[in-house]
Amino acid sequence: MNINIRNTPNPSLKGPEEMARVGVERDGSATLQRSSSTTAAQDGVTLTSTAARLRSLENTISSLPVVDSRRVAEIKQTIDEGSYEINPQRIAEKMLDMEQEWSR
């Protein structure tokens, strides 16, 4: 049995009771289901502590700025002062390192 876990239920649902009442389909859509006297088997997903920690780290990282403004200001100042030095050897090494990472 394949279950598509990429689709998440509608965030307006209040909890497992309402999700069971509404019935979340595999394609992400929801349909109203009537209560019956029989109990249907339900599939569930439990996140491990590692998954929860990864989600927390992802949220933290996404809130960080993409650009280090302090570093940009330092480089700008050294360029304005005329003291910014370009090291072609270091640039070449970094480019080779990046190429090796991509080829793995």
C-alpha cells in the first residue's frame, strides 16, 4: 500500500478527531465522512525526535539572513580604502574544491 506523505492535511483542521471526521484522502483532498458503528483501520505517521530536531533546525536556518551584512561591510571598506587583496591561488583552490564536491 503506497501512501503519499508529501501532501499535508489542511492546516485549518483542529486535530485528529476532526481529521478522522473529515477524512483526508491520499491526494490531499478532504471529504466529509459520516460516523458509523464500525471502526476503520487508520494509518499513522510518528515523527522521531531526530525529525523534529531537523524541522526545528530548518526553521532556524530559514530565519537567518542569506547575506552576512557585517562581512559585506568589511569587504566594502577594504575596497574603498584600496587595501583589498585578491589571492588568485586561493580562488583557484576554492574553485577546485567546489568542483570536487559536485563530482561526488
